[in-house]
Amino acid sequence: MVSDPVTGFTGLPGAVAVSHLCVYDWPAADGVSGGTPHLHLTCSEAYVVTGGRGAVQTLTTSGYEVTPLVPGTVAWFTPGAIHRLVNEDDLRITVLMQNNGLPEAGDAVLTLPPEYLKDPETYAAATVIPADVSEEEQARIARARRDLALEGYRALRAADGPEPLAAFHRAAAALVRPRLAEWRERWRRGAEAAASATGDQLDRLERGDTSHLGDAVVRAEQPSAYGKFGMCGRLDVYKGTV
């Protein structure tokens, strides 16, 4: 995706990213079908429900909640909210993400049991889906990691007191720490650049300078990949936003 001549960053307005999600219909051990519970550490995420029916389960320091999802629902949550998508009937969602899709590009930690959160290598061995294996094998790995994350999620939900959730937060932060410099650069090129550009445009307009309006562009894109195995379901994604 070519850089915007006005703002200098790539991607959708405000460095928001989009993907289309068909939530997994795989039943889990608790009889519920859906995705992999996880949290984001620096990004908010929003769901725009486009079809089907389901819910999103969330777990925060305020407790456990269930938000129903039907066509037309817009639901969103901030960093730190553990979320699990539930597919009750062909649930389809357009996902909006901060920081050019950073949630799907690294800013996510699955709720694996504590022994899998000790270091990045152990965590990666339990979560990475290789690109050079068959689709059937990718599906098997995606489902296995979903089920493993549900083990940790159920333990967090059943915990007595705040310490287990706080311990998971600490472990998640330690896992992503080696990538923070890369994330910061992504933020600087995206969300920070977008906010700075708006400030510059306001300054220009205040001076009566409309020159930036002459740099207007129009763009359109189709998904660059279809049906990728994501954390919560099969994803259609766009180049330059995820």
C-alpha cells in the first residue's frame, strides 16, 4: 500500500485496520463453539456484526460479562480485556483494530496455562501455525491451541481473588517485551502520524492555508488473503493493514 501524500502513513484512516471474520464453529470441551480467548496489551478492538448470531465473553478486573452479538451490533473493548467469541449461528464480524492491525500482527497473548507462558520460545511452540503445512494441519493446530487457551481461561474465570489474573497480565507483558520497539515504530508511523497530520491540517486551516486539500487521494482495495486461520476464526485480511 502506497504512503498517503498528506499524512505519510499507510493504511486506513487514523491507522485503523479491518479484517473480515467467520468465527470458528468448532465445539469446545464446555460444549460452546467459538474462538480462542486472548487479550491485547496496547490496542482496542471493535466488532461490527454483519451476520449470524453469537456473543463475546469478556473477563476483566471488574469481572466476567457476556455481550450478545447480532447483526448491527457494534461492540468494543480496551487493552486488558480477555475476550472469547462464541458462535451460536454462523457468526460473521468485521473487525476494526488500532495501530494498523497490530492485534493480528503480534499484540495478542492467548490465555494458555501458566507453564506455557514462561518465555517467548515456549509460548511460540504452543501457538504458531506454520505456513508450510497443509490446510488440514493448520486447522488441527488452530483448534488445539484454542482448546489449550480455554484451559487457562477457565482457570482464570474460576480463580478466587485477583492474583491469578494479575499474574497472567504480568506474564503477557513479559512475553511481548522483546517486540515493544517494533510496536512503537508501527505506532509512530501510523496512529501518531495520523494524529500529527490532523494537527498540522488544523494549523493550516487556521492560517487560511488550504494547500493540503489539493493532495486529496481516493483508494480502494480487495482482501489480499482469504480464510487465514486466526485466533477467533477464518480471516480475510487487507495488505498493509494487518
